[in-house]
Amino acid sequence: MSTAPDGWFRKLETIKAHPELISGAELITIQNLAYWRGAPKAKDVELVDALYERCREMAQ
């Protein structure tokens, strides 16, 4: 069972579904994180949260 923060993987999937909203380097990082299993590091959670918020803002 994953100990990732609630919603973390859902946010990751949302970002992956909208690659046009983030930079290429960010997308590569996200794709790498998507294959990673277990609890993400705090910096990974912060990155996903920030990119998710940007995707939400740009999608509006």
C-alpha cells in the first residue's frame, strides 16, 4: 500500500493528461515520477502540487 499523500497520484495523472500546459523538462520529471513506487519525497509532492495548480489555472 502506498503511503503517498492523498490525491498525489490523481494529481500526477491529471498533469500527465495535459502535457501541453507544462514545459518539456517538467513533463519528463513527471513521467519519471509516475513510474516511481512508494511514498514520494517532499520535493516531489511540492512539484506535483505546483504543476497541478498551474494546469488548473491554465485550463480555466
